[in-house]
Amino acid sequence: MSAACLCTAAVRGHLDDMTKHLLRDLEHLKQQLLLLGSMVEGAILKATTALLDRRPELSSAVMHGDDAIDAREVQIEEECLKILALHQPVAIDLRYIVAVLKVNNDLERMGDLACNIAARADELLRHDAVRLPPEFGTMVETVRRMVRDTLDALIKSDVRIAKTVLAADDLVDQIHRQMFTEMHALLRQRPVDVEVPISILSASRNLERIADQCTNIAEDVIFQVEGEIVRHRRVR
């Protein structure tokens, strides 16, 4: 075999090794991101259950678990930067890293919003229980489903599921606007307990923001798969 052929074979082998290492690192990154997503989903479930069922032990668990979510977010960001520096990925691999960086930040923010909801749950425990509007329960369930679908779209790189998340956001926005009317009526009934409608509205606002973070992630899934930016135009 000539020296040129030997050189070509060595380069090809080196490139194959680099590809294997990149794929391994990307798979590890994916697992870390899914673990973060699972932690955030659990925090949102606990926070909303604490709010609906008046369970202080769940709101406390959310508060104490936030540091672990923050630490995981930092770890994933460092992993992304390491992959960019070592492998210098291009095309779809580069889009994936960019999407992970954005999703990572969105998930951490969702964890913070879950803490806010848990805090509102604790505030409501200081007052007599009130009957929440049925629309609020619909809002909670819709947001929970959006979180599940968002993570599912992320795992499967499924654009179809991502688009259902974008569509569900409209219902959450509609209910959040309706909550202002509902809480105004509650305030007329119980004018001395102004903290109650304020806390419920705050929880509603944080749910609406979780839904917004879900849409951000869904948009990033579409970008990762199709290379299309849909941030400024909703997909129906």
C-alpha cells in the first residue's frame, strides 16, 4: 500500500473515531437533558397538586428540589460548551447543541416557576379554603399535558407533537385572561381576603408562563429537526 493510501486510511480512521466520540457525547447529553426534564415535570406536578389539594409537604419538596434542578442546568450547559470546543459540530449536530442550550435554560426557568406556584400554595394555606373556578383545573391539566407533550416531542424529535404544544398554548392564555374576571368576582364576595385572589392570579400567571416555556421548547424542536425558525409565527 502506498504512503498516500496509508495516510488516507489513517485520516478516515481518525474521523471515524471522532464521529463515534461525538455521537457518544451527544447521547450522554440527551440523557442529561431528559433527566432535567423529568425533574422539572415532577416539580410542576407537585406544585400544582399542592395548590389544588392544599398539601404543604409537596410545596416544601418543590422548594427544596430547586437547587438540584439549578445544578443540573449548569452541568448541561458546561457539557454543551465542551462538545462545541472538542468536536466543532456542523449542520444538524450543531443545531441540536444550540437547541439543547435553549431548552436547558427554558427547563430551569420552568423549575423556578414551579417554585413560585408552590409559594402561592403556601400563601393560600394561611386562609380558609375557597372553591377554585373549574376553568382553573382545566388550565392546570392543560399545562401538565403540555409539559408531558413537550418532553415527548423532545425525546422523539417529533415535529407533529411539538405543533400540538403550540396550539394548546392558546387555551391556557384564554383561561388566564378569564381568571381576572373570576377573581374580581371572588374579591367582591370576600373583600377582606384580598390576598386570596391575588395568590390565585399569581399562580395562574406562573402557569401561563410555564406554557410559554413549553412553546419555546416546541419551537426549538422544530428548529432542530427542520432548521426552521417559527418563533415569530405560530404553527397551526
